[in-house]
Amino acid sequence: MRPLTASHLLALWESGLDQPLLHRALALLAAVYPETSPETLATLPIGQRDARLLNLRAAVFGPRLNSLATCPTCGERLELTFDVDDIRTPELPVSHGEPPPDGIHTLTLDGYTLTYRLPNSLDLAAISHPAPDEDPRQQLFARCLITATHKGKPYPLERLPEKIVQALTTQMAESDPQADVQLALTCPACGNTWQATFDILPFLWAEIHAWAQRLLREIHLLASAYGWSESEILALSPWRRAMYLQMVTQ
């Protein structure tokens, strides 16, 4: 993974401000994984994409994450602290459903046989703004389902029994566990326990946005005090920049 300079990350933040969140993620990954084509990054299963985003987060801001959660029962605010490795899911062994090299999975149940691939960023982008009469889950299945048969004969997706659809949903989730990270939380105020979804993509972008705003303020202060250009200030190490800022603000 290629490291990012402050200047490069600031440029990625600026260019991503008017882009959808999924485009921001792919731009970040393209910058740190230049050996992988943008097309390949866009078609990575969501879990593989998010695993790379976790790598990026650890490289840029460190492995420790701080977040907030709100108890759905009493409204208490919880401060969460955990490491990147705490939310990494282990790779699945072959015996537990790892797909063949072509990425095609198979579900066989009650005479139905479905072949499918795992959802990727392009799929999520395509269903992000469904029409009022469209079912996003149905749209996602239509994109990811390759073949559907019943007792050896082709079977239409829209007629699949709910039991088969639920089984497909479950197997998709089990085949790509990194795509759905759940935190087990307990409220210290009322004792309520619940599962909270952690999505690295909006979390990381919020961190980058806050970092960029802080950095621009630092650049403004140092440029005003010393007359340095933005590039000269960004060329300073974070430690030297912090020392100059301390002297300026004393």
C-alpha cells in the first residue's frame, strides 16, 4: 500500500467534496493501491473493499478508533474505543464457503440452485436512489444473481419463494462478513444491549474531513505568521508544524 502525504490526502479530500461517498472511497483506494486498476477496485466485494479502507485508516490515523453511539432505549451517549483489528473478520476457509477464483457462489436449497456474485461498489451505487415502486433488495439480487433454476429448469427471480430469498440474503452475508460489521454494545445507564452497525466508509471520510479542516486552519495561521506557502507548510513534518503552531498561538 502506497503511503499518502498530507498534500495528497488534502487534494483527495478537496476533489471528493462534490462526489458521492462511494466515489470518494474508490478515489482513496486508487491513490494507495495504484497497482490495482480502478475497475478492479470498483468490483471488489464490499468486504474486501472495506478491509482495504481499514488498512488505509490505520496507516493515516493509526489503529485506534474513537466513536460515539446512542442507546436506543434511554438516549445515553456512549463513547467507544476499539482497534482496527477488533473489527477485522477472519478470512473464510474453503470449507466455509470461500468462492472459487471466478468469485461465483452457489446456493442449493429445496430443489432451487442459485449462482451469484457478492455485491460491490457499483451495485450499491446503482441502487442508492431507487424509485418509490422499486425494492432495493430485489434490484441488488437482480444485479448479483447469475442463474436461478428449480429442479434443473430456469426460474425467474421475482417468483423465488421468500424462504429462498432469505437463505440467499443470509449466505451472501456469511460469505462476506467484513461487509457488515456489528458492534455488541451495552448501555451503562440502563443496561440495554443491542447491535450497532459500524461502516468504515462514512467513518473514515468524516475523519478525513475533520483533519482537512484542522490542517487548513494550521496552514492559515502559519502562513499569516511566517509568510510561508501552503506547499512549504505541508512539507514540514507534523511535529515541526505543531511546534511552530505552539509558538504562534502562545
